[in-house]
Amino acid sequence: MSVDERLAKLREAYGAALPAKLAELRAGLLAASSVETVAAARMLAHRLRGTAATYGFPEVSEACARIEDALEANAAPSPDERTSLAATLER
């Protein structure tokens, strides 16, 4: 198997797992009610930001970047702000 074929398989596997990862981030954002849970959501957004870019999902990476940056700037977002951030993943 060539390197390109291996990379395509890895990208396919990542893409198949991506909906569950995004659902986890969405749920984490909506449930975040403490500094610790907001930090956990920010770290998940950070990881997805990097891995999505690596595997060729730039739109997901950009959405996760917006979420990570927003949570870094505000460690105590309101429920409305968290809902708005979670909606970023729907686009």
C-alpha cells in the first residue's frame, strides 16, 4: 500500500469518527458550567482544531479555532454564549 493510500485510509477513518467527536464537543460546551468544564471543552476544541487541519478538514478546524479562542478569552461564558459557540459546529 502506498503512502497516499495509507493517508487516504487515515483521513477516511478520522472523517468517520468526526461526528462523534463534534457531538462530544457540542455536549461539553452546552454542559460547561464551571471553569474546569469550560477548560475541558477548550482543550477538546484545541485538539480537534489541530487534528482536523492535519486530516484535511479545514472548515472543522476553523470552527474549533473560533471556539477555542472564545473560551480562552472568556473562561466563564454565559449559557447563551455557549449555545452560540455550539451552533458554530452546525455550519
